[in-house]
Amino acid sequence: MPKILAGKYQLVRTLGRGASCKVKLANELESGRPVAIKIMNSTLDEKLKALIMNEVTAMDVLKHENIINQIEYGTG
């Protein structure tokens, strides 16, 4: 895995991992702020990928003080 992701984030370390994704701590290069990056496993079947994308879509819409703000998402 590259140390710089998408030209925007400096990866620091793995925060956790599960059956479908890893979560990495990173620093946004422009602002220096810490962010969490969820990286989907490449071996997932299409049904599980669709469930994760539903989660991503929901997080993009929901705005609440008890929900972590999603700043962007991408595939690649």
C-alpha cells in the first residue's frame, strides 16, 4: 500500500480491520488534520460491496453531531 493515498493523504497506521475493510489513520496533506480512511478488501463479492456502498451513501447524507463526517469517497 502506498504511503500517500490519492495524492491527498499520508497514511500513518492501521486502526482496525474486519472481514470487509481496513481502517487507516492518515493525515490530510493540505490541512494536516487527522482522518480515518476505510479501505475495502478487493476480494469481496458484489453483494457485500453493494452493502458497503449503501453505508458510504448514508454517511454522505447524514449530518449529526454523533456521526463522523464523511469528507469524500472514491473507488480505484
